Amino acid sequence: MERLDKIISAQSTFSRKEARNLIRDGSVSVNGKVVESPDAMFNPDKDKLSLFDRPVRVRRFLYIMLNKPAGILSAAKDACTKTVVDLLPPSLYRRSLFPAGRLDKDTTGFVLITDDGDFAHRILSPKSKVYKTYEARLKRPLDEGACAAIADGITLADGTEYMPARVEVIKEQAQPLVRIQIMEGKYHQIKRMFAALNNEVISLKRTHIGGLKLDETLCEGECRELTAEERASLLKNLSA
């Protein structure tokens, strides 16, 4: 059981104060009856909520797959730049949503957006050993021994240490396409790893989180909710 004003704020764009005013104004119904007390208790598993005579689907948490375009900030909000949360349609928007992990502004692909902090932590923690898979276009072919260096774990000149990662060449050409898998998410990690190997990342796209692949039917900027099976697959075989 939770307070009605808290439920409305969590399920909408309204603040707790705005939710209380809506309730007092008679704009909220529970199980078909108008409720005017903000501290009335609501059972998310049993009760039916309506706002302005429209049913509200109550979900404790949201889990959203977004295909991020370049130029969008991986953040919940920013005063100057459009964020991944700004791309969500009104039907999925909540004040508490945030991206689980960050992609660089010019990196594209799979971003997981949620309001479940425990779920996000379990997916992002290196201890959980959930690999994030990227496809990178490089400026020049990999030098001999580069793949082995990445697999062993690279240490930068400034002392930054990266855990062992996986890399394979998908297309051998003047500017090769490679697949790289990392368990961390440090600042500009993939770009800095290849820079340490005298190479440069021209473009970067995240394609998987764990065993879950970005839905190929989603155009850049589009999103959808994860299914229960997809959520379970992200948590399957965690090491922590």
C-alpha cells in the first residue's frame, strides 16, 4: 500500500504537490470512485486508478529500450541539450526515469532507461560481468597484438586501468569494423583504449546489453518497453 499522491507522481509528469492538488480538486478516481484525500492508501496490485476520467496503467517500474541517435545526451535532464529521456513519448514518460549507464553524446545504439535503481545497479556493476557489446569503425587496421592487449587489460599512461575486454574484427578493410565487449563503462573507455593502441574510433554503436540485442525494428530515436522475458534475460547468469 502506498499514498495516492506518491503513486500519481510516480506514474506521471506531476510533482507530489501537483498530485495532491489534483486529488483535492476531484480529478482522481480509485476503483471508479472519486478520492479527495491525498494521503489515501492505494494498492498497486489490486486498485484501478483514473486521472481526469482516463485509466492510468500503474506499473511500479518501467524498463525501456531506446535506439539512441548521435547528438543526444545520456542523462535524465539537461538545461541546454536534449537528453535520451526527452525522446520518450508521453505514454512512457515519468519524472523518475534515468539512463542505466551512459553513452557518449556521439555514440549511438542501445540505451536502457528505467526508474528501478537496483535493477540498473545489477546490470552496470562490473562484478555482475554483464558485457556491453559495441561495433566500432576504426580509422586504420589494428596493429599486430592489439586484440591480445585488449584481452589482457589496458593501462593508460595516466594510470587508468581497464578490465580485460573482448574484441574481434568483423570486416577487414582500410577502416575496419570491429566488435568489442566491455564490462565497465568508464569515461570514453573504448575511444581511449584504441587511442592507446595508436588508433582512432570514427563511429561507435552499442548493439547489446548482456545477451539482449537492440531491436532492429527501432529507428534511431524510437523506443519500446522491455518484455518480462527480456528483463529476465538481462538478469540471467549474473555473477553478483
